[in-house]
Amino acid sequence: MIPKRHVRIVSLVAIVLASTVIPMQGCGSSDSGKKPKFVAIGTGGVTGVYYPTGGAIARLINKKRDVYGINMSVESTGGSLFNINAVMTGDLQFGIAQSDRQYQAFNGIAEWKAAGPQRDLRAVCSLYTEMVTLVAADDSGIQTLSDLSGKRVNIGNAGSGTRGNALAVIEAAGLDREKDVRTEGLKADESASMLQDGRIDAFFYTVGHPNGSIKEATAGLRRSVHFVSITGMEELIERSPYYMKAAIPIELYPKASNKENVPTIGMATTLVTSAAVADEVVYAVTKELFENLESFRKTHPALEGLTKEFALEGLSAPIHPGAVKYYREVGLMK
């Protein structure tokens, strides 16, 4: 678990995204006389989808400060594992996390084996599908997963969803991470420059598409690159039901060497909170997100397929009562 003394680094740009938090002397009619509630949402690296998604959620809430009395700030973090742990300690009130991490935390497996089940973890909604993406330089000789043997491959920083997925795929492909692959633990948004500089041969990145960092990698300023198919994962999908088959639309990356969509696996990206967060706060976040769905989807192309129905897919922790209240109001739950 993350100690409460952990000093959180809040990106200045993130605060601007969420709009400046201004101490309030009073609230609107629905919150008159109440102290403003300050909440934070954990996202991911600034080149990923988590960051603008969190910023969009915060903007929606901060536009209604006079209604809900809530100020939301945005934090760029290490990703899923960090966000869940910080939500559990109360350092964050909301976090964006992959559905596999949500499942593992609630059930006390993987990185949560020692700490045990995180039974106070609560789900709010699913947002979009993330895909396990493997990018390799054309001159690396990597065409299949088995070709990763002996290569320098970034699997993501410790605590990131990318790292967990990369290790699962490497194992499912019959490779030994310690013996067969020369792994690096860089943040995903550092991978593109490392690949173009020739310091790694390939990198994993679990992300929604299109993605700015991957566009940078495929631009081919020094090295031409391609996506590597991730197939033969049927046993992994059966063992871990949060995974599903997916395909990277190659039209989103015209400078990549691939000519067709690339098969891979993916999972839902979810918004999580804890049982300790007040019902009215979670209700406000859920309502504003889905009552402004059309504008929210324009935040990033990865969000274009979000519907109210998709919001309830891929959730393995109990849904927070505040979110349940909204889903019942709109007929999604009884």
C-alpha cells in the first residue's frame, strides 16, 4: 500500500486542464453554507488517454461548483496500480485503472497478494477499451512474440497496467521474462524516443488508440516501426476473463509499416473510487459524465464508442452507491 506520507506530484498543466481550483467563500443554492469538497482524480502519463480523460471529468465537475460544491484536481501518476492504491489510502478520491487491475485489487491477487483483497474498492463506470500494443523497429528482427527473445524490450514502469499486461503476454507466449527477454522498466511515454534512438528494440504500451506517443514512434524519424500481432492468447483469455480479443486500426497510424489491422488483446478502462467517498460526490461525477456524454466523447478518439450501456461492462468491484443511484434514475439498473 502507498504510505500516507507519500508526496503527490500534481502537474501544473493538469490543474489548468481541470481549471483553476479557487477557494470558495460560499456555494450555490443547493450547497449553500457547506464547505467545498476538494477531490482529486489520478490519471497516467501526459501522452496517454488517462490524462485528458481525467481532465475532461474534472472540467465537467468544476463547471458545476456552485451546484455541487466540489473542486476536482487532476494528477498525472504512474497509472492503474498507483491510482488504486492511492484511492485506497485516501490520497485520491478517484482513479482511472484497467479492468484487470480492478479485478486483481478487489480479489487480492497479483500485486495485492501480500496486502490482501481491497474490499473497499468501488467501481464507477467503464470508459473505453485499451489494447495491449507491441511496437517494434523494422530493423529489430521482431515479427512475432517469439522474436522478443534476446531483444531489449520496454515493459513499462513498476505499478503500471502496461507492465502487468506485458508480463502476462510474454509468459503466455512461452518466454521467460528473466532469461529470454532483456526488459526495461521505463514509463510508457518514454518508449518512443528510446526506440527511435536505438536504445530499445520494442516496447509494450496498453493504451486506447490513437495515442500520441505511439504516433511519435511510428513517425519513423530515424527508424521505421511496425506493430507486432499478439495472438495465441486463448488460454490467457480463458484464465483471465477481463481480457478480450481486439484489433488496432492501422488507419490511425499511416506511417507504420503494417498494411492491415493488427490483432491483439484488450480490456476495459474503468473509473474507480472507494467506499469512503461520499455518495453525493460519486453521484455528481457519474451524472455529469453521462449527462454530457456527447461533449465528453470528443475529448479523445478512444472515447468515441462510450455509451451509457458500456459504462456497466467490465466492472469487477461493487458499483459505488452514488453511481448506482444515477444508473437507476436512467433505467440502466433496477
